[in-house]
Amino acid sequence: MTQPLLEISNLHVAINGTEILHGINLTVNAGEVHAIMGTNGSGKSTLTKVIAGHPDYVVTSGDIKLRGVSILEQEPEDRARAGVFLAFQYPVEVPGVSNMYFLRTALNAHRKHRGQPELSGAEFLALVKEKARLVDIDAGLLNRSVNEGFSGGEKKRNEILQCACWNRHWRSWMKPTAAWTSMP
Ligand SMILES: Nc1ncnc2c1ncn2[C@@H]1O[C@H](COP(=O)(O)OP(=O)(O)O)[C@@H](O)[C@H]1O
Ligand SMILES: [Mg+2]
């Protein structure tokens, strides 16, 4: 049997000494889509933030493995390089940082980690235009600051564009889709 993409076992998580997750088990294989549903305050966002490595949340027992490797001791940026992507419920506006520059800098950091050369400006432009068409986002948004003044829907599309450009392995989506997807 092939190794699961993501394997969460008996995960207990606390914040400020209060336990919020009381033993979560979840196995996700490559290509599967899982939707996690629960009442307000049941811990869905907490789970996604713990996977991404938010420092406020303490894993008191259990494990999270990505392709068989525990990521609990990894910094958030290392988890991102390993393939974790967290899409925000409310994407943050970053005035003064161009969307294009942001996408390119992050993509080149990922490529460096994978031992690939950086993309030239022209190569990146071709790639981002193709991905923008794929996710049906207005190319004009690429030249604006990250999410600044974007509509709610444009912000969500911009998150999907990041995913498409960086080729993440594991994606956690917070509302409104409340759906988690994975890719091979
Ligand atoms: N930073 C925090 N400080 C204190 N309590 C928190 C923090 N983050 C989450 N919680 C608590 O953890 C519980 C789960 O919250 P959350 O994961 O946001 O639930 P959901 O996304 O399922 O609505 C809630 O009771 C919430 O108040
Ligand atoms: Mg939530």
C-alpha cells in the first residue's frame, strides 16, 4: 500500500493550558478531498493552524506526518517547503507588496529548496499568466498589492493562484469552502 499523504494520529492540542483538540485521527491519501465539518468552536481552524505550525498551539501528544515524516518539530516555513499550504478564511492585505513580486519570491524560494534554478522574469511571467487563466483571476490583480482592495471572491481566487503557482502537496482551506483538498 502507498504511504498516506497526511496522517494525523491521536492529536491533542492545547492553547494557554486549555486542551482544544482531544485526540484527532485523520488519514488522507494523495488525490483525496476531505471536508471537515463541526459546530462553531469545535476546533476546525485550530487543526489547520496546527498543521501549518502556528506557534501559539501546543501539541501535547500525538503526531502529524506528511508523506511519512513527522512535521511537528519543523518551523512553519519548512512545512511550507515540504508542501503544506494554508488558505486563510480572511486573506490578509499586504499594502506595498506587489502580488507579482510576492508570488515570484515565494515560488523561487520553493524552487531553491527543490534544487531548481530560479525562474527568470520572462519565465515567471509566462507561468503566472497561464495559472491566472487557469484559476480565472483578472490578470490586472497581479500588478496590485497583495489582496489590497480585492473583493472577497478575488481574495479567494488569489489564494488558489498561490497554490497553483507553488504546486503545494497539501492544502487546507478554511471557510467559506470549508473543504480541504490534497494533490498527488
Ligand atoms: N488563540 C486562542 N486563544 C484562546 N482560545 C482559542 C484560541 N484559538 C482558538 N481558541 C478556542 O479554541 C476553540 C476552537 O476554536 P476554532 O478552532 O477556531 O473552532 P472552529 O474553527 O471549529 O470554529 C474555541 O473555543 C476557541 O475559542
Ligand atoms: Mg474556524
